[in-house]
Amino acid sequence: MKQLLSPIQIGRTDLSNRIFMAPLTRSRAQPQGNVPGDLNVTYYTQRASAGLIVTEATPVSQQGQGYAYTPGMYTDAQEAGWKKVVDSVHAKGGHLSLQLWHVGRISNTEVQANGAAPVAPSAIQAENSQCSAPVEGGSLKMVPCAMPRALKIDEMPGIVAQYRQAAIRGLNAGFDFFEVHSANGYLLHQFLATHTNQRTDDYGGSLPNRARLVLEVLDAVIEAVGKDKVGVRLSPNFVAHDMSDDESEEMTLYLARAFSERGIAYLHIAEPDWAGGDPLTDAFRSALRDQFAGALIFCGNYDADKAEKTLSSGVADAIAFGRAFIANPDLVERIREDAELNPPNPDTFYGGGAEGYTDYPFLETSSEK
């Protein structure tokens, strides 16, 4: 695994390997205030050997929340909680990217302030889609996504400001990178896609108009933290959360060019296979490589062999692993040693405590044990 285990520089930051940890919603924040706690510190610190940890998707406001117990970045307490995570991971030599998130229509009145409707580019409900709401005692329940209201055009600067302020808080907390989550059916992706964006103003219709909010958010984050610390996640051909898009690959390439012009550090591509979308072709991956000058990261059902081959082909600079990192806090060492991987337990993916979160075993030889 010569390529996977080789160092890489992204932006101005030197990373020890190309085995990245994908963003993984685990719903383990403290129930009061959605603040990262000691359990989150342990979880991320256990996985500090990853070349880069992309945090679980982190709401930039309460309006951006769609799932119970996801740690936010819009209060002083949340900022302080994340700082403890960052400091602990840094002490182990690790690096983190804060994934900035607004769920848009993938929410319910039960998690919105004062029972308000979720917001979206257009008032189109996500069919056959669920989010989660808190239950007294710290558990959660799955609920249908509510009918959203369409954002007014004069609300757009406020949405941009939510991302900017969350990035500033993240900078205060010491994060190394900031990933603008524009994927997986959430608010910014909803603006990009033809099915969810039926607007007729400057934020809808043409491909550049549908991309407008993503680029306004990106420019605000760049201004706040610097282009060398910024990444974006996109998910071409994604179909979960009732998403469809007649111009998904065209939009991805358009944005890749726009990102490259801005000189951002990396582009993180979530492949659609696990959600049932059309697989990405080698030709599309090569086109992305041609359009984007920064580091290109792919994520989705990779094992070590497939990851090594993809890196060796030159089309990718790093590979992000998700479920493998859930069950193997020492995934980097296991790949280095060609050791067997722990299987993940899907029953403990979301909510709960240490079980299925911080209690997966390390290799006997692991220095982190």
C-alpha cells in the first residue's frame, strides 16, 4: 500500500498518509445544546492516525439541523466542545476538517426553533425520506421530513452568513480545514439539482444560477479562513433523500472549474453507489481530474486494494473511508499490517453511548490501545 501510506501536502498542510476518515454522522453529541463532549473527544482521538479526519456533518445553525444530537458550530458551548476535540487530535499528530452543514428540507418541525418549517430552494417535500428527532431520556426517533418553505431571495445573505460564522468559530477552535458540504441531498445540493430547485430568480433555472449559493458560501468561507484551508464535498448522481438531477455531472464539472479558479485545497467526491445512483465512470473521474487543480478525494465503498489502484492511476490524491473507520479506529495500522478488519455493527451507528462508538478493539500491537 505504497500510495495509501505515503504523505501528502494539501493546501499548506502536510498530512502523514492518504487514508482519510469520511464524515460520519453518529448522533452522539450531548443532548443539552448539541455540544461535543468527552465521548466525542475519545472517538476522534482514537482515529487521529488518519491522514485527515473530516468531521461528522456539523450544522451551521439550528435552522440547519435535521438530526438529533448532531454537534453544531453556532454557539459558544459548541465551539468550546469542538476545541477540546481538535486539541486532543492535534496532540496525537492528527488533522481535522470541519464539515459545514445545513440540511435544508431534510428536517422536521420537531428539531426546528419554535416548530418552524424547514427551508429549501423550493417548497418541495422529500418523499419517502426521514430525519431524526430527540426523545426524552437521550434517545432518538425517526420522523418523516416535513414540508419545507422556499427561502426568500433576501434570506440568502443570512444563509451565507451562517456558514461564514461557523467557519470563524472553527478557526477559533483550531481546525486545519473547512469542508463546505454541498452533497448528499442537503441544502446546497438542493440548490444545485434540477428536481429540488424550481426557482425562477437569480438562484434558479440556469446552471450558473443554481450554483450561485454554493459559490457565495464558498467565497465567504475562503474570506474567513483562507483558500488553502477550504474543501468542498459534492455527490454527483446521488439519488437518496428524493434527489434527482438532469445535469448532475455537468454541474459537478462546472463547479470543479469554479473551485479550481478559486484555488481551494481539495474537492471531496462522494460516489453514488451506496445510495443507488449511477456509478461514476472512469471518463468522468478523468474529466474531474482535468478540471480541478487541487487535491481530489474519492469516497464510497473503497477497500485498501481498490483505493491503492485508484491512487496509482493518478486520478485521485486520497481516499476517504467511512464504515471501516467506524469499526477500526486504527485503520491506518491495519492497512499497513494487512491485518483483518473489525466488522461494523449497524445497530449502533446512530445515537447511544460508547457501545459501537469508542469500544471497537485495536490491534494488539497498536500503540493507541
